Amino acid sequence: MSILQAVLLGFLQGATEFIPVSSSGHLVLVPWLLGWDPPPLAFDTTVHWGTLVAIFAVFWRDLDGLLRAWLVSLRRRSLADPQARLAWAILLGSLPAALTGLLLGDFFERVFGQP
């Protein structure tokens, strides 16, 4: 993979991560459409880690507040704090996707990993 290809795919990942389209799909489709070799798994993983690092850099204070409120709610066994309720909602709302990924991840990779 050339540096130009990596920069283009990295930009595409960042630009499409927060809109309702599959940024991962773009990492598969764009190389296929342009006749490039598919990016190695390490590249795919790296751009997703980059997205995660960017999220933490931008939203650090918000995430810190949610984590602290969640920990206090565990200690006090109370959901009086709106931040704690939001943290619990995010956690519980993420469980279906996490379970689906754990149980069906290989299937999805086989079916959707290639154009």
C-alpha cells in the first residue's frame, strides 16, 4: 500500500466515521473500485484505533464525567444523577451490538469482508 493510498483511506475513515454509512465498508469498497490490493488487516485496525484515540482526545472531559458518575452510581446504588443514567444507558445499549459481534463476527467478516 502506498502512502497516498493510506492517506486517502485514512481521510475517508475519518470523514465517514460519524455519518450513517459504513466507514469500514469504504475501506473495502474504495480499494476494490480503484483496483488496489485490499489494505492489510493491520491498516484497518490502525485507522479504527486512530478514530478511538480521536474520540478520547475530543470528548475526554465528557467521558471522564460519565465514568465518574457511573462509578459513584455503583458505590451508592443510585441512579439519581443524570450522568449516571446516561452512562448506564450507553453501557446497556451497547450490549446487543457487543453480543452480536461476539457471536456472529466471523459470519459478518465472511459475508461482508469482500466486495
